[in-house]
Amino acid sequence: MKTAEHPEQAAKFVANDERAHWHDQALWFVREKRDRMAVSLPEWEQLRSAASQIKLHTVSRLADYLEQFEQNATKLGAVVHWARDSEEHNQIVLSLLQKTGAKRVVKSKSMLTEECHLNPFLEEQGIEVVDTDLGERIVQMRKETPSHIVLPAIHIKKEEVSETFHEHLQTEAGNNDPNYLTEAARNHLREKFLAADVGITGVNFAIAETGGLVVCTNEGNADLGVSLPKMHIACMGIEKLIPHASDLSVFLRLLARSATGQPITTYSSHFHGPLPGGELHIILVDNGRSNLMGSEQFRNSLKCIRCGACMNTCPVYRRSGGHSYGTTVPGPIGSILAPSRDSKAHKSLPFACTLCGSCTDVCPVKIDLHHELLEWRGEIRQRGQLPMSKTVPMKLTSWMMRSPWLFRWVGAIGKFCLRHLPRWAIYHGLNPWGKQREMPESPKESFRELYQIHESKKASDE
């Protein structure tokens, strides 16, 4: 599989300077809301530590808890399916829809189904799939993919939403009032809810002790989507498991505060078995997660609760957009997960990081994100997947820095060039750093020269 490199895709996004700055500010606003929520809870760090330990414990006994969950869910009347990869997942969903003759499906937000490319797969089989989360419905109408796991349409301005709704829902041209657009979407989606044959949801948390599922939304679309149809299909990655019902409160207090700066999601819906006369099918999907579980370096990434906080704070994500990553889950956590499935296709993602550590600081389950990204850089180097554009400069730099006289000579040349060469000779295609940045101002003296001046002055004073 070949995908475009992150720098190439990011260049397209930042070419629109106004949009890039707007996107940056919109996400930083969400990050600031998260910070206000965090400082409002004196026990915030204790909650993060507790969540981290619960997830680590769950991963260490994941096979046992999965079996316990299957047993308890089955007792409640649910049917549990196991999928090794995205192909098996999609085939299971298709077989369930064909069994009932379903032709219309409503789906609440599910990053797993995005990961498995369920929508295009079902559409090829003649089945209509309607995403009912407002942001996801907007990107679906525009034939795009979500650019953020919590805010799927964060890259789209309200004026563009107005144009999309005018085209697809025949709303008033040029009317970009958010209330008007939301009402139009609500009326449109109600028709889809009423006509649906099957409802599909993701899963935020599955509880091994009870066999129950928890789905968190702000719009109530998951509840509407599974209340009217007779069949509910819940799709979840195997890492969504937690051991006990008592653990849930820890994660619910962290999730919304980290994701959008809310005290809690508007709806935290619990499902314990099917509706009377209905069916509940739960699909447990691996799709590479077992490989991560067996990796000492990257096992911690399975703790992720998909809050998106790392994306909201990441300076690279905020300034390059989610689509530049070329993967379902973008940002820091996506730059760890994607290479674990195909390191050759996603070899550029671990380098889409400044290693500032901000993602690690805000992660509600304390994943050491920037350390894992650094580990992935070394892993990609060992696999021989680094391009010559990175390996050759680093070898030259290493050679130069091992020689004191050469280091001094190159430093002197660089200092001279920055001070005296015309701008066109510095900012050009061979200087990618200067595409959107100013080079640092050249100092009059090097550190070595300043040190010698200091020592000379010190000696003369004595």
C-alpha cells in the first residue's frame, strides 16, 4: 500500500494561510477549554493515574476479560462476533444486513467502522448508509473523510456547510446561521431515522463484568438510531474493554473534559442486551491490536480512549490538518497506530512531530506519546524505510559534528551566509525550513568566541 507522505499533504493544507491559521486557533480554543476543566478538578491527576492503571491491567489480561465479556453479553441476549481484521468485520456486518434484507442503515460515530472502510463497502452492495452525527454527515455529503476523531468537520467553515446543505438539502442559499443549518440537518436526519432498517453504533466502553456497552454522544443520535430498528449492530475494537462497572466513572469524568472541555457528554447511553423483540450484535475487532499488545514499546497506545486531546494540542496537527496524515486516526496517536499496521505506507508519520511532549501532558490515560513516536523513528530506521532525504543529511551532520575544526568552519560559513547573502539565496527550494519560517538571526559571535572573550576578561581582572 502506498500513501502520500505527510509533508506533501501538509503542504497543500498550509498553502491556504488563512484556513491554516483558523484551523490552528479553533483547535487551540478546544485545548484551552480542556485546561480549564482539568484545573477545576483537584483530583484530575489522580483520575489520570487511575485510568492509566486500569487500562494497563486490562491489556495485561485482555484475553480473559474478552471471554468474560462474551459470556456476560451472551447471557443478556446479545450475539458476540469475532473479527480478525477489517475484511472479516465488514463481511459480518453485510451478512447480518442480508439476513434481514436491510437496505437502509443509520450509523452513529464510529472510528472503527471508518478504520474498516465500512461505508464504501456497504454502498458497493447497494445499501444506503447515513452517518447521523452532524459533523460526520457533513463530511459524508461532501464525500470526504473525518479530519478529527471527535470533531470530524473541524476543517470546514460554516459558509461551506451552508453551500453543502444548499446542494443536498435545498436550504436557503447563503444562509450560514448555525441554528438554521442545525434545524435543517435535524429534519433531514429524522426522516432517515424513521426509515432505517438497522442501526449501527460504535462503542466507547465495554464492561467485562456486566457484558454491557456504553456509547457517549452529544447529539443523542446513537439512541435514536437503535431505538426504532429491530437490529442494533455495535462495532468495537478489543481495546475498548474495562473490567468493572465501577471503573466507568473514572473514564466518563476524563473523556468529555479531555475531548471538548465539557464536564460530561450529553448522553452516556448504556446497552444491556437487545430491545424486547430485537437483536443486539456485538462485533469484537482485532485488526492489528494483538500485535500492539505483544509490543513492549508500543503496548501503551492500546490505552487510548479516543478523546482527541492529543490532536487539539499538537502543533503539527493543528497547522497541517487531519487529512494530511492519510489515516483514519490522525495526530500523535494516529502516528503510532498507523505504522503498526503498515510502517512502509506510513513511515513519514512519526516524523510529523516536534517531540515537544504536549500530547503526553494532556493524554487522560497517560500514554507516553512522544516517547513512542521517537521509538517509531528508530524502528523505521532499522527497517530500512527512511528515505535518502533523511539518512544522507544525518550522516553528513554526524560526520561534521565529530570533527571540531569542521564544526567551527561550517558554523562560521553559516553565520556569514545568514548575515550577508540576499534573501533569495537563503529562502529557496533547497531550504524547506524556510518555506513558512524565518531563519534565526545570526549572532555576531559564536558561543566559542563568547567563551574566549569571557575567559580573557576574567584573566585580565585577576
